Amino acid sequence: MENTAAKYRLLIVDDHTLFRKGLRSLVDSSTQFEVVGEATDGLEGVKMQQQLRPDAVLLDLDMPVMGGIEALPIMISDHPDLAVLMLTVSEDSHDLMECMRLGARGYLLKNIDTQFLLDSIGKAIEGDSVLSPEMTSKLITHLRHKDTQPQNQTEPLTPREKEILQWLARGVSNKVIARNLNVTESTVKVHVQNILRKLNVISRVQAAVYAVEHGLDK
């Protein structure tokens, strides 16, 4: 049943006024979300995120003063569970990989369908990782051709943690993982926190990228 008591709170960070206003109108017209703030650059966005504590941030990549790549890790370090979705015109796979490594929960192109955007915001808030269809193939291609060196783990993953890491690599939420493994969401959350600590990463998306790069997603 849809929860009408409270809407998810969003912050929009984009230097283009017309795009920002149009995005706000779209989001505010939904029954799930409300825009609680707008910022015109990354620095202002970081300050507003720390003050407003939104559930999700729609973050542009290229902006004056401070760009999205610079603002992203600051936001994530302040609020590790924050759903940050990059909303950009850049189809560069290196931009995509850098944002996902820094903890973005989504990478969406500005030409996406409006319903796809709204659905993606909801999925990201629930813990999923979301990409524009065009970027999914670029992510896979990049990982397949990237020569990576395994990172050193201070502690080995347990069999259950490896199993959950495989689910993280599929980009699914804790709720889905819990249902498939017949455990509680709180149990999954504890395992995910342990996985992040052992892999020395700060987000489930980074853990998923690590799993794919090192063949732990099978």
C-alpha cells in the first residue's frame, strides 16, 4: 500500500535554472516525492544537503564552483545511506565509473523518460542502483576490459557475506535480498555493513563494482 503520510524529500543540484525548475515541477507533481531545496552548484548543494537532510539528491555532473564529482564524496561521507543520483548529459564511461566508485546510487542521462526517472529515484532510495539503459552496457564493457588488481582485505568474507555480495552486484535492495535468503532486512543490513568494512568501501554500489571487477558476482 502506498504511504501517503509522508513523501520522500529530494534536493536538486543543477546550475541550469530552466532544467532545475522543470525537474522540480515534475517531482512535486508526484505522490511519492517533494523537493525540499534547490542548489545551483556543488558547494551550495553540499551545504543544503547537510542542513536539509534529504532522502535523495539529484546531482548534476558539470557545474561552476564545485562539480558533482567533487560534491558527491562529501555528501556520502556525511550521510553514507544517502541516495545520490547523478543526472547528467555525459555518456563518458569514465565519468560513470568514477561516480559509481565514489558512492553514487544512480547515473541517469537527462534525456530519460520522466516515469523512468521517478521510478529510478524510488528504487535508489530503497537501496537499488540505477542506470540509464545506455549506460548499463558501457558499465559492463568498461569492467570487462579493465585490468584490475585485487584489493587486500583485512578480513575474509564469510560464505553468507559472499552470497549477499552477489546479490549486491545485481543491484537489488535489502528487502529483495532478505526475501530470497529468508532472513530479516535488519540481518541483511548488518551483513552489508560488514561487507563494506571488509572491502574498505563506503557504499553498496562500490561493493557491487568490486564484486564484478574481481569475479565475485557469480
